Amino acid sequence: MGYPADRRASAPYSFRSGNLLVSHDPEQSGARPQPDADLPHVRVGSGGSEARMVDVGAKTSTARRALARAKVEFPPGLCQRVMAGEGPKGPIEEVARSAGILAAKGTGGLIPMCHPLGLDHVEITFEVQGQDRLDVLCRTSCTGRTGVEMEAMVGAAIAALTVYDMTKGLDKGIRLGAVELLEKSGGASGDWRRS
């Protein structure tokens, strides 16, 4: 339900579209949608709202750390075989570990608004959970002006996809589950841990 056509053009109004507050006041020529103040990735340009990379140049470099997990779920009985190196492409851990490290290092080139970071450390580990699940964990750290959460999540996700690629010949039913941040530290928002 909206304004009648004649009222729409003459009366001021505003509404929220996601995180964007859109306002219209016919008394102001060239009125544009205005982003919320807490959305530093959005600014108003000549064509309306525009995404942008946040300028972190004035921020102080601090120690940043993150841990992310990607779950790989196997059909019954398959996970143990895979971890014993019985997959069609051989042992998975070193290839998946290398893929995850490379991906974490290249996150700034994959995710448009991520800043390229000089990571100090990336670690990929694997933990078997129960009979049929493998958790791929990625730890990242750096001393920088922005967090390393995305690098940890990308590293875990790509390592998990590599596990799938190396094992799909055994069963196409292997699937990726959640990719999620487990914890982070550093920066203005402080420490956080998934409960």
C-alpha cells in the first residue's frame, strides 16, 4: 500500500529499505537517500547510494585475531576413510591446508570491500567430530587497522571446498555445512566468541 499518485509527489515521506533510510521532501530539490550514520560502507553519490571501501588510514594498528570453522559432512562411514588417506586423490590435509592458506592471503582480491592485509599467521587444522563430520578450522592474525575475520572465514571455506574436491569421487553426497566465525579479538569492537 502506498500514497495515492497525487500525494506521493507533494508530501514528504521516509522509509527504511534494509539498513538504508530513504527520505523524500519535495521542498528540497535533488533530495537523495541518506545512509544511516553507522553504515560506513555506504555513501550518497550523484546516482544515489554507493558502496565504498571504508578508509582505515587514520586507525591505529592493533593485534587482530580470528578463528573460523567450515563443516564438511560425510555419508556414514566415509569420514574415517578420507582421514586415513583413502580418497581418490590421496591424503587431503596438506592440499586443503595449502588451499586455505592461499585463500586467506588473497581475501582482499575476492571480497570487494575487504582491505588487503599482510597476515602475520594463517593456520588450518582439521578435527573429526563424531563419525561423519570434519571441522576445518582457520586461525588468522595480524597487526593491522582492520580485522581478520573474513580472512579466517575464506580460508576455512576454501579448505573445506578442497576437501570436497578431493573426496567427491567417493560419494557426491558429501556436503559443506556452516561456515562461521567462532571468535575474534582486537579492534574497536573488542573480543567476541560464538556461544
